[in-house]
Amino acid sequence: MTRQPAEIGADIRTDIPCRLDRLRWSRFHSLVVVALGITWILDGLEVTLAGAVAGALKESPSLQFSNLEIGLASSAYLAGAVLGALLFGWLTDRLGRRLLFFVTLAVYALATAGTALSWDIWSFAVFRFLTGAGIGGEYTAINSTIQELIPARYRGWSDLTINGTFWVGAAMGAAGSIVLLDAAVFGADWGWRICFLIGAVLALPILLMRMWIPESPRWLITHGRIAEAEAVVRDIERHGHVDTDAPRTTLHIRRRTHVNLREVAHVLFRLHRQRALVGLTLMAAQAFFYNAIFFTYALVLTDFYTVPAASVGWYILPFAAGNVLGPLLLGRLFDTIGRRPMIAGTFILSGVLLAISGWLFRDGLLTSQTQTVAWTVIFFFASAAASSAYLTVSETFPLEIRALAIAAFYSIGTGIGGVAAPFIFGALIETGSRDSVFAGYLFGAALMTFAGLVQAKWGVAAERRPLEEVARPLSARENS
């Protein structure tokens, strides 16, 4: 049984985390995946549109961006995601998961609508920055909520699959761009604006869908709101099935309202320093790998293979399909074979394949079609690897700082590996030298391989284990 504490600092003994993990998959979990996981579809839509409209932005009568300006706008989006993740991650741990996943989606919707109204490079970059801030905040609020609501036996597969839906959004953006960027249909200066307005329109029904998602019971119990947590879990249990053979344990914690930044630093840089280094390495490597290549995907096709800007979407579709199928087909292996071998393997294989395809690109042995096939195969594995990086940082740190930990590693990793990547690759492509672009590919390949080796040696075997066992809550006392 669970009892309500009288005040801050009072002891709480609860079986709520165990009861959440004893649940079998139900309609409730499907609703959580759809209502919250759709964030990645929006992000995929945003990133794809930003890449697909690159040619249209260069040809726009009102903007006429250069490759460097397109790279700058992409970097602004990523910088916004970094700062937004940190701010909203901190607020998510203090104010709750549920409140913040409404706030962050509203920020995203307003900012992407503003992007459609941009009039020059600076207004475009500012709105892209704010759009990124909304998406970065979504990552922290959504990842922490999903981790805390999904039973342990499904956590790896569901997390990878949800992150993989980024590429459903990418496919939507690619398909939409084929029509919207056709100058004969909407004109040279309206198609790209409509592309961004689509994201704002899609956000509105998602806000309504989230009304049915409760606050995380795990967050509620650490803040002493036991009656609310009990009500949430009982409602889930009424509509689902419980695995009666699973062990039933209780968690003994002391109620607290928040964790100060000094304690956060102690956890990340002393108590769990090794985990922090692994998470940072994985996040930085995948951030550079993805952002360098995907934000400049259209530029490679248009500048080196003379693909018309309006046709780029056709090349993104198979690429997106490979990225969706990777986590979907490989995801269950992360729960069965285990985190360490699967994360290490997908990172290393992605790096090796990129180096090989980069060599073929440098020597002119690829066409636009075979280049797309090569990228599709590479990112079948890289998509699972990138998703597993988010899984790692969201399940290997204590409950009280989970959102902030996700934000910190997403932000630092993206800051190190992602923010400058589109700008750097934009500059490399601007040179027109295949050797220069190949050098960039080799660097990305080396980062992925190194990250895989780090994971193989120091990664945490978190598969099928309760969150409280993987990372003991900071407020936990003895368990009984």
C-alpha cells in the first residue's frame, strides 16, 4: 500500500514503480506512444523541410540565400534546440512532465508559423532558433515521460521505435515538398512558406490528443503527491493487464520538491561520471553524423549530382524509409541481445559504412541514385544508433534529474557535434571539392566508431531492468 506523506522530508513507501513495470502492453501505452511520440514526426518534418527547401530558399525572389546562409539557419535551429532543451528540461523536473509537454509544443507551433512569414536571413534564423527551442524542450519532457510510463520489458524497443518515427515526418516532408516546391504550382516564393505552415497546423490536434495523458506517477511520488499517483496507476490497471508472475517490490523514498544544481553536478560529474562520459560521447557522435549529412543532403544532390531542387523529395523518401525500418526491425534486439552489444554494433557499423560510401563519392563512382541507396543502408543502422543514444541518457540517470540529464546531454552533445556541423559541411560543399566533403565524411565516421568502442567498454546493461534499479533515485532510502 501507498501512504500520503504529511510534509516535505517525510518518508514514503510505495509500490507504484513496480506496478507500472508489471503492466502488459495496453491501449493506454499505445495512446502514450502516439500522443507523445508524434513529437519526433514533427521534428522529422521540420528537419526534412529545412533540407528540402534549401534549393527553394536559394531561388526565392525575397530571400536568395547562399549555401552559407542556409547552413547558418540550420545551425540556428540546432542552437535553439540546445538552449530550449536546457531551459525546459530544468522546468520539467521542477514543474512536472505534463505541463511542459504542452508549453513546448505551443512554442514550436508559433515559431514554425513565424518561419513561414520570414522576410530575410535574420528573421528566418530567429524563427528557426525558436522552433528549435520548442523541439529541444519536447525532447526532454517527452523522453522522460515515456521512460517513466512504459514497462521495463518494452522500454528499449518502444523508445527506439518512437525515435525512429522522426523519419515518418521526414517522409511526409519529402512527399509534401515534391508538390509544394514545384514553382509551377505555388510559385517560387510561396511553396516553402506553405511547407513550414504545415507544421504549425499539425501541432494543433496534437495539443488536444495530449489532454488524455496523465502526469508521470513516478514524478508525482517524489513530490509527495501520492493520492494523484495512486489514482493514475489504478486507472491504467483498470484498462490493462497485470503480469502477476512478476516480482512485487516497494520503493522507500523521502519526499522532496526539487534537486539543486550543485547536486545535479555531483550526480553527473562524480557519482555517475562514467555514465556521463558514455552518454556525452554517444550524443555528440550521432549529432555530428546526422546533422552534418542530413542538413546538407539536398545541397550534395543539387551541387554534385545536378538534381533539380523540386525533385529532392524523391531522394529523401527511400532514405527516410531506411531510417524508420532500422529502429523498428532492430529495436527488439536491444531488449533481448542487450544494450551494450547492440548500441556499440550499430554505431561502429554506421561509421564503417559511411567511410566506404565517402570513398566511392570522392572517386565519382556513385550516381544520385546509388548515393541515395548507400545513404539508405548506412542510416538503417545509424537511425537505431542515434535512437539508442537518447535511450541511454534517458534511462541511466536518477528520476529526480532525468529531464535535466536528457537536456544536458542532448544540449552538450548537439552543441559539440551538431550546431557547427551544417555550417561546416555547407562550407565544404561550397568549395565544390569532393575531397573536402570526403574529409568531412571521414571525420563523422571516426566519431561514430569511437563512440561505439566507448559504449562497448563502459555502457550500462539496462535491458529489461526497472528504472529504479538502473539508476537509484536520489531520494531513495532502503528498499523493502
